[in-house]
Amino acid sequence: MKIGRKQMDRRNNTAVTYFILVGLSEYPRAQMLLFCLLLASYLVILLGNSLILVLVQFDSRLHTPMYFFLSNLSFLDICFTSSSIPQMIINCLVRMPVISAGQCMAQMCTLLYLGVVECLLLAVMAYDRCIAISDPLRYPVRMSNQFCVQLAGLSWVSAFLFSIVPTVATPLELCSHVINHFFCEVLAIMKLACSDLQLNELLMMATSSLTLLAPFVFILASYGRILGAVLKMRSTEGRKKAFSTCSSHLTVVVLFYGTAIAMYMMPQDKTSREQDKLASLLYGVVTPMLNPLIYSLRNKDVKEALRKLLGEKKVP
């Protein structure tokens, strides 16, 4: 992965104390449209994911491993988007969006950490569905409450360790303070480097393989096992139910991993900065917004819990 860099004498470099986030500031009309879309998306994200958290807590029928992990994902999406979208909304209203170097580094580290958590949580959710369908009789024993808490805790803790490497790989000597992005994203910052990035790129590729490629391969293997178990079912209704419980998660996996792998695993000299910005909007805004819609619209349990919360009678 080769990232373009500016050649500049290091002796002429000065410490960067702030960054300018370009975003769409060069296109005022497009920036106002982006403001409206971001504001609407953020409200949907907060409302949808908060509703799932309330429903899982409120309805005892949702006190299962699948919904426990779903509530973790909803909480994660609220944290992830709250780390970037509010600032993006504010930046759409100013001519020259500026962020201090300290705030920029904090945002970069936070987004890296939460992004890795989502990769691991999606893999854990695939494992849960795999056990539920391939070994239903032992599912309550294998996926006990204690084990589910351990899996979720492991995702949150191990993600912190994985996210340290990209942070260390971020170059310290920068030739510019203008970031051609909506927020402080690690690849966008690396493109400002003056120094040789071969070691940095190697560390980034290794980390991406562990946090993106490995969980994605695990998810594919889990769904391969699920498919084998479903094909052995004699009941058509059983097959339909199995596919229904997995379709929501598989949709989210395709949306998130598709854009993330394209952004972090593809050679950077073959992608433009505009493509990077578009990909970041897809996995950083669109996916968290669609998650609660996908899980609620395709899930009878969630819809029944919502009706119960609103005091409506069950629809036959």
C-alpha cells in the first residue's frame, strides 16, 4: 500500500498545532445539502439505536444472546457517530473548518478504536447465529449469559489493543495541516507525511488484516456452516426462519465490511481522495443509520416489542 507524499526537507517542518478539514468547503451548495443530510441521518441514528436499546431492556422476550449483542452494536453506533457527525455538521456551517491537533488525534484514535470494536462485534454476532442454527439443542448452554458478556467484553477490550498499532503508525512529521476529509481519519493524515511511510504502511496493512480481513473470513466461514445446516433441514418453515434471522446481520456485514475493506485494504495509489471520503460516509454514517432499520423492519420480535411498548395490540 503506497501512499503519495510530499518531498520536503524535514528541517523546514514546524510542529502542526491545528488542522483544516476541507470536506466540501470548496462547494458551498453541496455543503449545505450535506448539512441537511447529516443532521437528518444523525437524528435517525440516535432515535433508531436508542429505541433498540430501550426495547431490549424493556421486553423480556428480547433478553437473548442475539439481542444482547445487537444492543452492544446499537450503543457502539451511537458512540461512533457521535465522535464525528456533530463536528461534521458544525463544519458545514463555517467557511474554514479548523480543529486543534490534540482534538484531531483524539478523534482519530476514538474512531479507530470504535471501528475495530464493530468489526469484532459483527464476527461475534455471526458466531452466535452459527451456534443457534447448527447446534440449537446446546445453544442455551454454549451461549450462556456469562459467556456472552465475556465475548462482548473481549471485543471492547481487545479492540483497544488492536487500535494502538495504527495510532503508532501515524507519522509525526507532517508537511501540511490541510486534511482533505470530513474528519480526522488515519489514512487522510498519513497522506500529509513528509517522511518515508514504508514501515507505517506495513503496520497498517498488518493491523487491517487482523481487524478487517480475519473477522470477515470468520464470518464467511460461519455462514458457510449455517448454510450447510439449513440445507439439511427438512422443514421449509425452518429454513425460512433460519434465513430470516441471518439476513439482517448479513446485510449489515456486507454494508460495513464492503466499504471498510475497500478503503483500508486496497492500494491507496489506486483510490482518489474523493472516493475515500465517499467510503467514509458509507461506513461512518449510512451503515449506522441503516442498522436499526434493517434489524427492526426484518425482525418480528423487535416489531412486537415496539407494539408492546406503544401499548398496541398484537396484529395477527
